[in-house]
Amino acid sequence: MNKQILFIAGTHGNEPIGMSLLEKLSNQPDVSTLYKSVIGNPRALEQNKRFIEADLNRVAPGDAESPVYEIARASELIGLFRQFDYVVDFHETKANDRIVIIIPRLSRESLAIALSFEIDEVLIWPPSSPNATTEPLVQYAPFGIEIECGTKNSFEHTLENLAEVTTKFLKNGVLRVEENLSLLPTNFGQKKFYLVYDKIDPHEVEGIDLQDFKEVDTGNEKFIALLFGKHQGLKGYKMRSLDKGGILDII
């Protein structure tokens, strides 16, 4: 049975790499029929803005009756998810040149699809508040992940790498997803796992040169800096490494 794959581009309208990826894939006859795609936020994409009224990737599950465009759009997209087996949402950051996987809701299903991409760094990023009522889109897809693409120094280089790993997933990796569900403990390979657990307080890092994915010692706490989020006026986020053997313990 062929699995139905949905790729999302343009969830944030000022992140063009997802659209560029879809254009590249559409020119490859051997993979262009292996997935469907959707523009997450076409209005924001048209205006080259992150969003129009609200961050589309922070308002799920949304409300079809909402007068706020992104809240209604989130509900529409989640309805679309029900038609697909796997959902991958492509994002872009200027913080680095890495390609990483983000799992907003860790489950065996989301981990299985993450393991099927040849991307070595996996960020487990639960809601900042356990009582959060609005969340990222792919939390509402059982097999759902985000892929964050760093284009700090070279958009084209990152795009080439992204197209390569995505093509490999479409050709071969998708066959491993079901296998990864039952063989998870043995399929971690070279992947490195991180837990994103808090925002960086600007006051605690005064005078410290923050570097992305590098350890920070404030004197009170040690953490790994993740410098996403500057578009929101944030310094970044705190991460810690996760032992591979303990990943399944927190599902």
C-alpha cells in the first residue's frame, strides 16, 4: 500500500526554502508523484511576512469559525492532515547552516518518521507550558515532524542538501517508517537528540558570547544554546543533550 505524504511549505510566509524545495522536487519525475504539498500560509507568503494576524504554527488546533485568518487556516490544515499518513512541515532559520528535525510532540510515530530521514540532529521541543492550549501544526498529525533549515551563510547550499535528504526519504526512507515503529531502540544510528526546555533569559547571559549549539555556563546553569527565535525578540532557547537509551522512556 502506498503511503500518502503531505509536505507543507510557507507556514511562515517569510521562509522561502520550503517553496524552493517543492519547485526542485517537481522537476524530478521519479519523485514528483510520491507526495502532495500545500502552502501553509499563502497570504503571508504573498506579502513575505511571517504571518498576517497570528503565528500559524502556534495556534493549532485552530477554529474554523474564527475571524482570525491563521486560526481558521490552522483548523483547515488539520482537517487536511486526516487524508495523509505522514506530514512534514518545512521551516527556515538564519541562526545557523544546519538542517535539523523538530518533534513538537514526541511519540513513537513522530520518532519513527524522524529516524527515516538522513538528518542527524533531532530536537524534541514540547510546548513551553504544560497547560498550553495552542500548539504547532504537526502535533495534530500522528506521523508529523518539522524540518528546520539553516540558511545563515548559503541558501543554495542548504537547499541542495535539503533536496538530497528529502529525495532519499521519498525513494527509500518512507519504507522504513513502519519498520522503525517496531525497531526503534536499534535504529537511532548516528543521530543526536536534544531537549529544548526553556527560553534564555537575557539577564543571565549578559557579557556571554552565545554561539548556536554550543554549551553555555552562566555560573548558575549549564545549557546548550539554540539561537532560534530572534524574530520574536528572543535571545534563544536552552537545550540539553538526551541519552539515546532514555528517549523511549519519555514517550
